[in-house]
Amino acid sequence: MRSSRDAFTLVEVMIAIMIIGLLAAMAAPAVLKAREKAQTRLCMNNLRVIHTAGEQYLFEHPDDDDITLEELKQFFSNEVIPECPQGGTYQTKVDKGFHVTCTVDGHEL
Ligand SMILES: [Zn+2]
């Protein structure tokens, strides 16, 4: 005959599952926030790299006042332009230097 000490009761298992679920629910917002922060950092890094490429291109073509991302392809490995991890679009502008911005709020140099 099995004694009650051999295994967990249903109530004990349910309480353990409930506690694990509660901890996971408490951790989820922090994990999501950290993920968003990392993606923002990655976008800022992309902007910095594109800005550097744009400045270099502008140095070589001082009369070009409408530099597109396509024209900057040569500066990137495999000619792949970095993309915003949150789906933003990069916009370029030449006005007393080269400027690049992301359409997502908070993604700026
Ligand atoms: Zn972005």
C-alpha cells in the first residue's frame, strides 16, 4: 500500500504550478522591456553606421544633395543595408552634412 508521503498531492502540484505561473507573469514585462531596449540599441547602432557611410559618401561626392540608402550599399558587407529591428524605415537627408533618421519613436542618435 502506498503512503501519502510517496508522491505529491494534486493540491501541492497545482500550488507549485500556480507559483511558477505567477513568477513567469511577473518576469514577462521585464523581459519584453529588455528586448525592446536591445532593439532600440541595435537601431541606434545601425543609424550610426549608416551616418558614417553617408558622411564618407558625401566626402567623395560633395555635390550630391540627395543621397539614398541604395547609394550607400557599397559601404556595407555583402552590400546589405542594415534594417530597423522594429520595422522602422530609415530616411536620409543632406543638410549641412549627412543625416539619417528612423521612423520609430525613440530611435535616434
Ligand atoms: Zn528604428
